[in-house]
Amino acid sequence: MPEGPGAAAVQGRCPTLERMSECTLTDEDFMRLALAEARAAGRAGEVPVGAVVVKDGRVIATGRNAPIDGFDPTAHAEIKALRAAAQALGNYRLDGCTLYVTLEPCAMCSGAMLHARLARVVFGASDPKTGAAGSVLDLFGLAQLNHQTVVQGGVLASAAADLLRGFFKERRVNPHPLREDALRTPDERFADLPGYAWQPRYLSDLPALDGWRMHYLDEGASAEGTAQPGLTWLCLHGNPAWSYLYRKMIPVLLAGGGRVVAPDLIGFGRSDKPKKDAAHTFAWHRQVLLEFIERLDLNNVVLVVQDWGGLLGLTLPMEAPGRYRGLLVMNTTVATGETPLSPGFLAWRTMCAQNPEFDVARLFARGNPQLSAAECAAYNAPFPDRGHRAALRAFPALVPEHRGDDGADVSRRARAFWSSDWRGQSLMAIGQLDPVLGEPVMRELHASIRGCPEPMLLPQAGHFVQEHGEAVAEAAVRHFTP
Ligand SMILES: [Zn+2]
């Protein structure tokens, strides 16, 4: 029998498990075990349906609904319980068995029960949408099928129905439940931030997100549906910033008639924060971005990148070049693992390792004396305590340093793409005061971007070029608008 609450409940209910046939357990008792399986499915984020298979008064198998977790459209509670029962008996025929399930079985499960020659099926709530035991159709009532399974419905029906109702209500009220291994920065910390009044939007159901809630901005005319599709500016931030970094550029890009999409990487901004540093990998963040772009079906994209926005973002267009029209690249790099990381970057990595609690607001204040105290504080907003800072600890060490590192190979492919295959327009803006990814690093990158004109130089700007972004955005609108 598979381990599960059902098994434990049987043992708790009847201490003489081996002699269960002498216990007088009723249909309702067994349905309670199926309900325990259903609740376990619901806790795992699956539609709460549970089943148990009983032979000679003994539970021989349990099953709970799990199609999401198993990437398996057939992983209904009944199928899982039938499989486990057949394994337990060493026989695909379940003669003399009764299956208890909290919800009326569908056609697939009913068919499987008939194939298994199940003696009896007992269900809880009826399912007016897909029930195949009388609600939509009655597979068990077809006299032409040569095996007959006895059907009984309505056992603890209201308990099963309440469970389903509660589950779907919770989904509507809280469409992005927090994973157990995640933290979520309280909304209050993002209230009234200077220059950042856009509506928060969230996604958590991309396959790579697996429930992690990702925040993004999506402002301006949608590229869809208009005769003359405008540009979509896809703005990617780096470490330790978030979409707040683009607040000076966004109004200029919107005024130019475009749409602006700016996600917060998982671990940053208003996106969920993994508790564990090890949750962060180059490949995972890249995959999330690829799926994000597909889900929003972004086209006519000008990719806007800086720092990690570029380390990750510059590896994206080669996977779907038709979606991209332009590249606006600010202080960043492509880390192929072939050339040593710059001394400035190594110093930054050492600083992060030695001062894991460094003050993000002070970092911004140092490099950007023009910022107000409130603007600097906005960069601390995502990180109320050490627990929320896993990304800040993890990211510096994730920059591919050696040929075999996570992300190095894909970065080499990306470099080849930019130097040989890129057909879009490009614009580079360099913050010259950046000690980490400044002009020497950017000149190298410039040489590997096909058709990139002479860079725009910003002598007052440091690493966070976007803090001088109005002029960059104005130049970009002129450069990329057809
Ligand atoms: Zn089913």
C-alpha cells in the first residue's frame, strides 16, 4: 500500500489491521479515508479528489488526484488507486474490490474500472460536468458492456462537494498561493514609491515558475490588434535592482507610442523570494524569461538590458529571432566562461561575499548622488530582512566564470548569434563611471554585436545607467521608431 494519510488513518481507526475483516467499517468510514486523500491533493495544489480501494474490508490502495505534479492527464485519483491496487494484488483484475472516490468518476476512470472488473464503485459528490456514472452519461448502466460494476453515489457527498467548493473559492480569492519554500515581500513596502505608480501584474503558472509568483509591469498600447503595431520595450533589470530601475525611462517610451513590459526576476522586486540561495540558477531564470515572453506573446520587441538583464536577456533572442526588432544595451556583458571576469566584477563579487547584508539603498546612493533618499530606499523595499535576500547572495556567484559553468555554453551561442545572425537594429549606452561593467567591458561587447553603431556615452552615469535613463530613452525612441 502506498504511504499516505489513508494508510495511517486506517491504522488509527482499527489497531488490528490484519484482521480488518472482523471490523465493521462502513462505506462512510472508507469514504472518510478517500476524503483524507482528497485533502492531501488539495494541499499539493491539485483539484481535491481522493480514492481508496478496499478488498475484504481492508484498504489495499489509495490514490489522490495529481495531474499537475505528474505532468499526467490520466493521473486522476481513481486511476492512481486502481494502479496501486493491481500492483498490491499482483493482478490487473480487481475482482471483489470496491473503489471509494470522493467525486463521481469521469469516462476515463469509469472505463478503467470496467476493465479492472471492479465489483463496486462508491462515490461522494456528483459531477454534472464530466460525471460518467449517471450525470453526463452512465457508462455503468450500459447493458452491452459485459462486465457490470455496481454503482452507488451520494456517500458523504456534501463533505466532498464542500472540499471542492472551498478549493476553487480559495483559488479565486488567492490565485497565487505562496509556496512553502518562498517568501513574499509585504505590499505595504511598495506603497507610494516615488515615480512608480504602475499597476502590479502577476503570473505564477508558467511551467518553469511552478507556483512562484512573478511580478511585472505591462503598460501602454498592446502590440496586438493594431494595424501599425508599435514597439514593445522589454526591460530587464539586474542584481540588486528591480523594475523600479526603469521608472525614468518608462514614461518616455510610453510617450513614444510603445508598450513597456518590465518583469521582476524571481528573488527581486515584487516577485516571490526563494528561501534558499540554491534555488537560483542561470538556466532557471533564463527559462522563466523565455516562457514569460511566449506567454505574453511579445512581438516587435526592443530588448532593453543592463547587468543581469543582459547576462540573461542577451541569450533570449536567438531562441525566437522573429519576435525582436531591436536591442538597447546598457552596462552588461555576455559571460562565456572563456575570458577572465573583469577586475571590477571580481571586486563586486568579493564585496557581496564579505558583506552579505550590504545596504542596497546606500549602494545606489553612492553611485547616484542625484537620487533622493526616498528613491534610494525604494531599492531596499523588496528586502525587509535577511531571509528575503537569497538572490542578492546567490547572483554574484552565478555569473559564468569557466567554460563548463551553468549558462556559459548558452552565452557562447548567444555571442555567436549577436555577431553573425542578428538582423535587428541596435543601440548601446555606456555609463562611464561604472567600475564593474564599464566602458572597457562594453567596448568588447560592442565588437560582437553585428551592426551596432558607435555607443552613446554617458559621462555622469555609473553602473545603473537607467538612473540617467530619460536621455537614453529619448535617443532610443528616435533610433528605433520606424
Ligand atoms: Zn477520472
